[in-house]
Amino acid sequence: MALDWIKKILPRSLMWRAILILVIPIIFVQVIVVLVFVDRLFQDVSEQMTSNTSLQLNHVLSAVDAAPDMPTALQAVGQLAKPFALTATFLPTALPSQSDRRYFYDVSGKHVTRTLHDKITQLQAVDLMQSGGIVHVFVKTEHGPLKLSFSRRRVSAANPHQVLVAMALASLLMTSISFLFLKNQVRPITRLARASDAFGKGQRVDFHPQGATEVWAAGRAFLSMKARIERQIEQRTLMLSGVSHDMRTPLTRMKLSLSILDESPETELMKQDVSDMETMLHEFLEFAKGDNDENMADVSIRELVDGITLNHKRSGHDIELDFEGVSDINAPLACRKLAVQRAIENLVANAERYGNLVRLTVRQRRRHVDFVVEDDGPGIPPDRFEEALRPFSRLDAARNLNKGGNSGLGLAIAADIARTHGGALDLATSVRLGGLKATLHIPR
């Protein structure tokens, strides 16, 4: 559980993880060095300086206690105060109950106070909270309470923080240099990831391997893989195009021969078979060609669906069109217009083939637009959804086979178009109509 919590707060990008790996040891070392430095500097140096000052203070106190009366004590203090850079003041009344005073962040003050108490037996209290860096020491003498004041610089280092600031600035400088270096090293990986993602979506992005040896090798491997895949796609397209072209010639002859024959139930069935074969050949070509030749462009949502609904209404099919969460029906959607229209038409045609009622719902999300096609047909069992998206897959046992030919490519083409846009095609059972529900996700 602890590891899961740590994983959630860790950055996800490679660059920031590398920065974290670099910065954490630096901070850890800095903290240890600072703690050791502060302890040694503030304790040893402060104790040594305070001990030297305590000798002078004890000398002044000895002279005051040795004086027979107050005037003599004042004279002794006056003679010693100036050479020792002290200010001595006899207080008119007895010292009240007073405790040592210092700021909570005054690390050296703790050592100064402790050393003064250890070295001066007559010490009552030490005040380190006076402005101007002055230390007030209250002591008891034979002639009454005495306040001794001197500069704080005599008992502790003047500017110990300068070393800490220098260390922090040096660490910041080295971290900045490391950040720039890591950014330069991660950039080729980012470009490789962007090129791979664009290639998966059918986009063309110029990419040249750069960076360290390992990254350069990964880039070269990607280019080799990309070239092999493009050759395979080209060969598949040429093969299917050639086969489809060669098959259209005998189909055309069959159509001509059937057209001059007398009308009969047998000839009508043969004409239907020839029409189904032409439809299958067209789907083969569409699947083989893909949508890589079309460029991305901004298309309004209305422009995508209006043409589809109008065409199907002209052919005698009525489609229920609904918009959910669409604030602006003319909002632009970056996509390949013809490809997305082909995917939606395939879903609608598939619904019309197996159902009587077809509903097309457009849902606008924050990051994508969903085109949902539902029908009231027999649907597909949930355990066969994945199989239905495979090319040339026919689930005629669950669907109606008597409503035209089926090449098994309609859903596969729609799924492929969704993937090339960075989206997906999801299948489910329609709650409203009871048949199949196909949702085409297109990122915005």
C-alpha cells in the first residue's frame, strides 16, 4: 500500500523522474552537510569565542568585587570597559527574576548562553534578543547588580549563513545545468514517442534519429519497422486492388448477361448475388486502402452527420438523430472527414441490415466526441464483441443473413478508422432499443 501511494505522487514523465533522481541525493547530502557544519561551527566556534569573552568578563567582575566601595568599583569598571569594548551599568535595584532570552532559530545563541553560565558563576541571565546585535549579561556583584553589554560578534560567527547560501547557490547552479542536459537527452525520446504515435494514427511526421547511442539505435529500429510496415501495407493494397479489379471484369460480364435474360426468380437471385459480390469487393478495397491518404482538417459536427442522415433518408431508411451535451453543433472536430463519415455509415448500414429502428446519438465530451449507433436487431452476445471487430469476421448465427451480403469488414473498417484517429470503437448491448450499440470515439 505504501508503494502504491508513492507511485501516485511520483511524476510520470521520464524527464521529471530523472530530475527527481538527481535532486533527491543532492538535497539529502546538503541537509547532512548543513547539519554537521552548523553543529560544528555553531558549537565549537561559539564556545571558543564565548570562553575568551568570559575571561574578560570575569576579570571585570573580579575588579568590581575587589573594590572597597561603589566609587572605586565604578572607577575600576571605567578603566576596563573601554579596552575590553564593554559597556557596564550598575542597576539601581536588585535584579528581578529573569531568565535567558534568545530567538528560537538562534542556534549559536544556545551555545553562547550555556558557555557563559558555565564560565561565569555570578551570572544571572543572558539577553540575546536586543536590537543592533548587542548582548546583555546580568551579573551579581558585591556592590549590586551589574549589566554588561558587548557586541554579538565577540561570541559567535558574524555571518555563518554565507557558507550555507554559497552551498545552496552552487547546488542550484549544478541542478540547472543538469536540468538542461537532461532536457537535451530526453528530447530525442520525446520526438521518437511523438513520431510513433503519429505513425500509429496514420500521420506523416519527419523523424531523424538523434541523441545517445541507445536512443539513436531505437530511432533507427523504428524507422526500419516503419518502412517494413509501409511496404506490407502497400503490398496488401496492391494485391487486394488487383484482385478486386480482376474480379470486377467477370462480374460486369455476368451483369450484362443477366440483363438480357428473361426476368425470373432465378435471375433476380443471381442479380442479387452479383450486387452482393460488388459490395464485398468495394469493402475489400476500402479496408485495403485505409484512410492514410486523407489529411486532417477541422470539420463541424453538423457537417459530419447531416450528409449521412440525408443519404439514408433518400434511400428510404429513417434514422433518429439525437445530440447529448453538444453545446455547439457547429463546433470543429479535427479529423479525416471522409474516413469518419465512412466509419459512421458502416455502423449505420450494419444497424439497418439487422434492425428496423436505427438511432444515431452524438455526444460531446471534454476530450472526444462520441457517435453512438443503436438498433433494435438481435444484437451480438457480449462474449463475441471482440470477435466482431476482427476483419472478415461473420457472426451470422446471431444476426440475420437474409438481408444482403456481409464481408465481415464493416465493423473492422470503423474500428481501424477510430484507431488511426487515436480513438476506439466500443460495442455493447443497447439498453434503449435492445439491439447492438456501437460507440465511435473520436478525440477532439
